[in-house]
Amino acid sequence: MTDGGPNLYFGEPGQTDILITYVYDVAFREGAYGVAAAWSVIIFLMLLAFSWTYMKQTNATEGSS
């Protein structure tokens, strides 16, 4: 509804943007595909780290005996 706004500075995410919608806007509104691809790799690494930490803390990979 707010389209990510209000935008405080040009080229920065708005106050209601989340990282995923900001990357989408960078790619398809601004045409900066390289920057969006770099952000996508960072998001993937964040998710990988979160998943690995979760798996270790919950012992999800351990077999039930």
C-alpha cells in the first residue's frame, strides 16, 4: 500500500520495505541487476547461516534412537 515509502534518501529502502522487496525494486525498477544479484547472494548466505544454526541447536540431523 505504501510502496515501501516514505523514502528518505534516493537509492535507499523505504521505511516499510523489507530486504526482499528492496532487492526486487533494485532489480526491476532501477535496472541494477548486478546489485540485486549481489544482495540475493547475501540473503542466501544469511538463510544458510540461520538454517545451519537452527539445525545444530535442535539436533534435527541426529537420528532418533
